[in-house]
Amino acid sequence: MIIKENNYVISMESRKITLSVIMPALNEEDNVELAVHSTLSAFEKYNIAGEVVVINDGSTDKTREIVERLCCVKQNVRLINHDTPKGIGYSFWDGVKKVDRDVVVLFPADNEIDPEDTLQYFGLMDKVDMLVTFFHNTEVRNRSRRIISALYRFVVNISFGTNLNYTNGAVFYRRSILEEVSLNNFGFFYQAELLAKMIRKGYLFAEVPGYLGVRTGGKTKAISFKSLCQVLQGYLRLMFDIHIRRIEGKNKDYFKLNRNSATFNRASSFEDRIRTQGQNRQDLKSCQTNIR
């Protein structure tokens, strides 16, 4: 139901929020089936109306065949194929453009993110437009990986005015707010770009803790010379766009944000309460004056 009040449109959602889990997979034949089943099991546990959209990003192993078999037996599993590898950011963005659920999130097919642990916070999405997870059991990664992650987080935060605990974990986005932003980075820097742009626009977010699992097979694609070069290129471009071109974050105006967003609705509700309280104070003063 939509209520028009004081020239603002306030969305009153009574239906269940739906979710698309976008799952990029590049040569993940050892992990993808377990990742899909774990996600579907979490949907059932938390009564989430969700789907899993696997993006086969040019795999040369049996990833595609495994997912095609899953699609035949699971109605809420879909497959999108890329003939050649496009990158994790491109895969996520391709999935965003081809789904119609309320919320989107990326779970990698390596099964490092525990869906049951992460999806327990999904209910918070009726209050915010982004839900940012960070890992507190970072000891499962080796020391060099932890140092690289800490430096990366520090540089992103100080460069773009954020204060995030982690930028490469699972981030839930209200899909409608992504319609007003363009993504320029299609490698591992895509998440930092989206978070920086959305936070600087003024969209509300919450950070929640989660557990990081350990992949059972295959190798990570995040730490490679090619990936690091893509991250550096994406970082420099975003620095130029934000601090030179100043395309985002000049001034926050919550009433210019997406009208289907939780941020817009909460700002509207807040303004209504302030006006009502002001009117009540005026009425109280008038009443006291009349009594005297």
C-alpha cells in the first residue's frame, strides 16, 4: 500500500521482502553444489522467499553441468552463463540486471560465506537499504591475507569518508537503489565502489558480524597480480570521480533518494513526527495561555 502525505510517497510494505542471492562461479566444481544447498537450507530455516542465481563466469570445469542439474530439481535455482570470464563485479551486476526481487546479495560459490549465519540478519532489511557483513573470525586466513585486507580497508575508508569494518563481505542491497548508480569496476573493487557511492548519497546501512568459512577446494581468485591491478585501476578511477569530478556526496538530500528506499521512508516519517511534535507544542502553549 502506498500513502501520499505532505507531497511525499510513503511505502507501507506488509508483504514479505524477497531476496536474490547472486552466486558467481569460476571453476568451482568442488564447491558450488554445497554453496547452493547451504543457501537453500538457510532460506527454509528463516522462511525467506529467496532464489539462487548462479553466474557461471566462463568455467572450464564441470561447474555448468552441476548447476544445470540443480536447476532441474530446484525451482528457485537459476543459471546465467558467460562464455568467457568477465569478473566478479561484472557477474554481480549482470545478475542485478536480470532479477526482480526486492533485495540482492552476492554469495561466492566457494562457500566461504555461511548462509545460515549471514541470513539470520535479513529481517533488518525492512529498516535499512544496505546490510554490510564483516568477519570477526579473521584468524582462519593467513597473516599476509589479513594484513592485505587491513591495509585495503584503511585505504578505502580514509579515501572515501567511510568507516566500515569490511568491504568485501556479503552486502545486501535494496535492488531499487542500485537502479540510480552506474558501476565502473567489474573486478574485486566493485563492492567498495558501490558502498562508497551509496553511503555518500545518504542511504542507511547496518553492519553485522559473521563467520568466514574455509573453502574445501580450488584456489581463491582475489589475491592475484591481475586482481590487484584491477583494484588499483578501480581505486584511482573512483578517487577521480568523487574528489575531482565530485559526482557523489556533495550534499545529502534524503528526499531526493529513491522513494522505495527505507531511507526515504524513514526520513519522511521522522519529518512528520517533528512537525506533529511542533504542532502539539504550539497547541499546548495556546491552551496554557487561554487558561491564564
